[in-house]
Amino acid sequence: MKKLILFCFIMLSFFGFSQNTELFDEANSAYQKGDYEVAISKYEMILEEGETSAELYFNLGNAHYKLNHVAPSIYYYEKALQLDPGDEDIENNIEFARNMVIDDIEKIEQTGFSMWFNNFVSTFSYTTWAVMAIIYSVFFVILFLLYYYASRSLYKRVFFTGAMICVVCCVISVTFAFQQQSYVQDNQYAIIFEEEVEVRDEPTLRGEASFQLHEGTKAKILEDYQEWSRIELSNGAQGWVNSDKIKML
């Protein structure tokens, strides 16, 4: 009975994968023909099935960009960048999309070791760092076995040194994986999805409007209070916006 259930589960998973692959091909075909609305609809159907990938988000961003949808294009490019940090195509396209944003907000750059360390850790997603840790651990086991069964002292030294290097790389990869995961969890961002949003000094409509933001602007979420979110811009400005006006990354 258990084997039958497992077989059914595998078949259903395979059927779902095949169906999503077919949908993805249809969406890409529609995009190539210039049917961007159709392409977006099919890409979103795949998302509704729980499938995500950097390529899927990237294609969605491209389709929205072709239709001059400022906020959605930036949103999906950002989602793609989260899954594949450092991808040049994504970074180039998101810069083009940001040129459509009305708000020109100066970014306060980090300096020194902190900037270098964060940039280095952000080179890969925490999933990639975790996979690298697994690979290093596998190489450690292989090299340790070769060291154990080697007969010549030279081979033993080489294999032992290699095994120790793999241990160090594994520990570093695990550390960076947790560091990147913690960074992502502690730094939640959102994209403004309304054409124009008033940022207030307190979480109520009675609060004074400090400044305005426009669709496509990226903001860091500091806290949530009822239907309001306190945001911080890259230049350090803070305020409250209605949570319905933004979309979390």
C-alpha cells in the first residue's frame, strides 16, 4: 500500500512538472510573438502552482517591462535577483526598469570592511552557500578515505591537507549561508505598487504627510502596525504607508 501511495505521488509530481514545463514553453512562445499579456497570464499560472525560479521571475519582469508596467517589472526583477544574486542580465534589466521610476532617491553607500563583507556574502543566495557546504563535505569524506587507505606518506599528506581545506571551506560556507539567511530575514523590502503614495509621520490618516513616493520605488520594511507599514528609503528617510499600497519582496 505504501509503495502504491509513493508511486502515485511520484506520478502526480511528474505530471505537474510536465504541465508547468509546457506552460512555461507556451508563455515563452507568447512573449516571442509579442503577446505579453498572454505570457504574463501563463507565467502567473505557474507561480500559482507553487513553482518559482530566477528565470521565471526574470521573464515575468521582462514581459511587464515591455508593457511599461513599472512596479511589477521591478518587483519581479528583484525577486529574480534574490534567487540569483549577481546575475548580470537581471542587474542590467533592473537598472533599465529603475529608469522609469519617478523618485530619484540617493543611496547611502556602506564603506569599509562591512560593505566588502556584505557584498561578498551576497554574491550567492543562502541556498547556494548551503549546497557548496554539502559539496565540500562530500569532498572531505572522499579525501579522508583516500588518506586513510593511502600507503605512501606523500599521498597521505596531500589527501589530509585537501581534507582539512574542505573542512574549512565547508565551515565558511555554512557560516555564510546562515549569515545570508539572517540578512535576508532582517532586511525585508517592498515595492510601491500605487501610482502615488503619501508617506505619513504616524500610522493613521490623521498623520501629516511627510513626502510622496511613486510606483516602483523600493523601500525597507522596519515594522508593521495594523494596516500600516513603517518604511525606510535608501537615503535614510522614514515614514508610514498603508500596507495595501506596497508589495513585499
